Amino acid sequence: MVWGDQIYVMLQTLVMFKSGNVKNIPDPKENVLATYTLPVESLDKVNEIITNGLNAGGTESTPLIDEGFMQIRNLEDLDGHNWGIIYLDIDKFKQRIETH
């Protein structure tokens, strides 16, 4: 899946993933393996992706995090992996940096 010019995400079946790894693979429903954070162009896009994920059976693992210049919503997929969908308003971010 191409997410952006420099962001590619490969979604694999468990069988395919196991074939390329020699270490034990913990159950992501019981263990945090990693959190994947993907940037989007607007808060509306954040909400759209999370809504689609919820409609597909995912769960929102934490409530919206709103830092004023940045909003993040987190979704746990059906396999237990955590996806953070983030919108960063770069102008608000720059203003925050300038005032601190």
C-alpha cells in the first residue's frame, strides 16, 4: 500500500510473515509489538479512516488526542495491531514553536 511519496506499507498474511522470520511472533492482541502512525492531510481524513476502520470491525483503542496543532486517533485492527492516524497543522505547529 502506497501511503505517500516515501511511505509504503506492506500488509502480509501471518503465514507469509512467519516464512521470513525465525523469531517467535507474539500475539498482537496480547502484546504491543509496535504502533504504526500514518499522517494525513486533514482532520476530516483522520475521521474518515477511523470510521472506515470501525465499520470494518476495528476498535478505537484510545480517545482522540487533540494538541491544538495536531490530532491523533488510534485504531486497533482485527489482528490487534495499533494504527495512529495523525493530522498535523504545520502552520499551528510553527506558531507553537515560535511562542515557546
